[in-house]
Amino acid sequence: MGSRFNQRDQKRKVNKIYNIAITIVAILIVIVAVSIFLSDDGTETKKATTEPKQVAETEKGKVVDKPSGKEEETDSEKEDAVGDSEATEEDAEKEDSKATEEDAEEKAEDAADPEKAGDAELVEVEGSGDGNVASTYTSESWKPVGTEQSGEHTTSFEKGSVDWNEMSKAIASGAGIDEGSMKLWWLQNGGSPTTAIGTVSEGDNPKTFRVYIEWVDGSGWKPVKVEELKTNDKR
């Protein structure tokens, strides 16, 4: 009887020891698991906290990757834009210069062109009292017709000479007649070495003009006064 009691008592002790051991092991497992969990969470938290800081430092330090050649392309585009602007300015200056030259040439041609000179603004003035004069006029827009002559000028009334031809051009300009269809009835000295008078008409038109011209050094002959005649007194 006493032997059975001892065996049960011993068995209870063994079970108690097993239970205590199991409890201790379980507690250790829980502690280890909690430690591992806390350790992993701390690492992730630290990593998450560190990464934004690294990104911020990277952006602050301008270490952000950019497509290679971006800045070079931008500089190249700026240079191209500057080059285009300079080319545009040069073209505009050339066009302005060309337009100015063309205007100057056109004005010179207009002054030398009898047909265009005929469009000059004429101002009627008091006549000389000649009974054969219907009207007398002048114009501030009349200009010298130009000359091929150089040096000291000598008026020449030799038909076909350079001076004769230039006088004929100035007379046509003053009368507003095309030189090709102008009939020069008379050309004479105007009372001084630098003046001349021509009597002209256009084709079969009976209207006759007496044109007074004067020499301008370096520029040629210039019309100064025109008289429209009632009849051609040189026919």
C-alpha cells in the first residue's frame, strides 16, 4: 500500500517538473519571438526614417540623376537661338540698306527721266511779258539730269556733242516730254556761259515749249523755267 502511494507521489513530482519545464520553454519561446519581432520592426522603422533623409540629402546635393546631354542640348538651343537672332538682324540691315540704295537710285532716275519729270508739281509764275507766251511755270522738284563731263565745263552747241545731248535731256525733263519723241526746234545761249534756252514740241503736237536751263557744276544741266508758247516761233 505504501509502495503505491510513493509511486504516485513520485509521478506527480515528475509531471510537475515537466509542466514547469514546458512553461519555462514556452516563456522563452515567447521572449525570443517578441525580441525578434521588436528587432525587425526597429530595423524597418530605422530604414524608413533613414531613406527619406538620404533622398532629401541627395536632392539638396543635386545628385539626382538627369538624362545625359540635357544641359548640353539646352546650351546648344540657346546658341542656335542667338545665331538665328543675329542672322535675322543682319538680314534686316541688308534689306534696309538695299531699300535705301534702291530709293536713292530711283530718285536719281526720276530726276533724269523726262517722263517722270513731267509729273513734277508745277507752279505758275509771272511771265516775261512776251506776247507769244501763254503761261510760265517752274518747279522745285526739277533736279540736274547728271553729266558724264568732268573738269571745267564749257558749253557746247555742237549738235551730237556730250554737252548738246545733256542739254537736250534737261530740256525734255523741263517740258515733260519723252526725249525720244521730242522735236528740238531751237537751242541757243541763255545770256551766260552756264545757261541755255531750247524750243521744243512733242511729235505732231502743235503745243510748243520754251525751256530755260542752267549748268550745275558736277551735276549737269537743270531746267529752271518753262514757257508754253501760243505759236511755234522757231518752225
